[in-house]
Amino acid sequence: MKKRTLNRLEVSAIGYGCMGLSMGYGTAPDKDEAIRLIHEAYDLGCTFFDTAEIYGMGANEQLIGEALLHLRKKVTIATKFLIQGDSKYDSREHLMRELRTRLENSLKRLGTDHIELYYQHRVNKDIPVEDIAYCMGEFIREGKILGWGQSQATAEEIRRAHAVTPLTAVQSEYSIMERKFEKDIIPVCEELGIGFVAFSPLANGFLSGKINPDTQYTGMDARRVITRFEKVNIIANQPLLDLIHQFASAKNATPAQISLAWMLHKKDFIVPIPGSRNAERIEENLGAAAIELTDAEHARIEAELGKIEIHGNRTDEDIAKLRLLK
């Protein structure tokens, strides 16, 4: 697979978001199957694997660590730490102790002595980003992490943090259906030489073209609380799916591949990390790296997208409602 660069960190052009192997989309696969899927992704050229300490309460990191143990020198691992909104720190030293504990726990679960990319999993508004950036700089100097990033940060937060310790990447939601970060975040990343990693690049599977108004979700499945999966919005968004199907047919590709190829064409520092628990879907997603849109084709997609209104979205507040579901 082709490679891309996040700041100075080289990764496969398309990564693998591993959250769904432990949580988020109903019943997770058993460990052996999950490891098989990770190896399938690697065999298809993926070398960039994304996890977080909160995915499965650490279970996802353990899974990734076990699956990639014999491939450790050939892959890039990204994980994240989350500081809850009500956390208070009376000094930078206090914050450093807390972050060091979290980092060491992640390293232990991953079975490694370093992490290539360590994100702050959502920016805590009560803690100065400069303090987080300082701690990340210390961990980089110690060799515990090779780079760091922010998730869902504002342009101001990115600039302030980058001035203390340069960011490797910003990870935020981005897809044909969710383009708000094109206005300021992606331009700031381009200006500062920061990579942009797109989570939910297929809009939680909506852009696969396999969703219909009668599709039902049960249990702890995020799509139960994401408004784009409401029946009325699925119907309202059909013009978008029709457009993607049109280009997919012309390029002998699938809707998912066109959605990812559109993103890859936007900027060469953007790396999508679709997740899937199906081997065929993983092959399909990673195969998008070989689908090349011409400038003219991309321009036609952009022009048509400008005529289409998107209905429904995905918010952190909605995802938080998952805890109330049974």
C-alpha cells in the first residue's frame, strides 16, 4: 500500500480503527477472530492501527498488543488518553504524574516500550493545552512516545499546543457527510505541517451504501444514537448515496471506496482510519488506496456535493447516551 506522512511519521495511506473489535457496534468478535482481522489488515498493507485506553476499558489495547507483538517493528500504533471533564490538577507536576501513570499502563497493555502516536482523546477545557503539550514533550524526550496529537481540537487549541511541543497529528471526525473541519482545522494542519487522521471516514458505515431505512440496531451499538441513522434521515440522504453510487459504477469501485478515495485526493497529509469487523469490508476499505480520482472527477464530486443537504450527524453528546442503552 502507498504510504503517507503525518508530520515525520510514515504510515499506510489508510489505517485501521480498532475500536469496533471491543465495543461500539454491538457484540464484539471473540479474541481469535479479532486477531485474525488485524492480521488480515496487515497482510493487505495496513501498518497503522488505532486504539485508545477507554476502548473496552483497556481490553482493546491488550488485543492490539497481542495481535501485533510479532509485527511490532513493522507497524505504527496510535493510542489515546482521556482526562475527564471534572478532573482537576493543582500543578503541572501533578498532571505529569497522572499522565505518566496512564502512559505506562497503556505501554504495559500494548506490550511495548514506546508508542508512535499518543493522542489526547478530546481536549479537556479545564486543563491548559500548553500543560498537556509540555508533558508530551517530556515523554518524547524520554523515548516513551515518538509523537503526539489532539482529537476534536479547535484551531486555537492546535496552535497553542503546537507552539509548546509540535503536534504529529490531529484526529477528528471527517467524511463526505461531516466536513466542518475543512473550514479551519485542516487548513491549520496544512499550515503547520501536522497530519490529519480521519475517524469515522465512512460515517459509521453509512457511506458503505448498505444501509436502508429499515436497518435495525440493538444493544450497545452507536448507530442507535447517531441521528443520521434515523429512518427519516436515511431517506433524506438518499441523493448523497445516489451520487456516490454513480461514481462507484463509473470507476468499477464500491461506494465506500469512492468515499475514501475522495478523502485521499483532498490532501496528501490526510489519513482515514475506517474500522470494520468483516474481512471482506476490510479488504474493500484498504483497497480504496488503489482507487485514484482525477482532478476533474474530484471536482465533479465536489460540485455535486455542494447541491446536497446532509441530514443528521454524530456528536459526542449522542455517543455518551450509549451508557443508557441496554
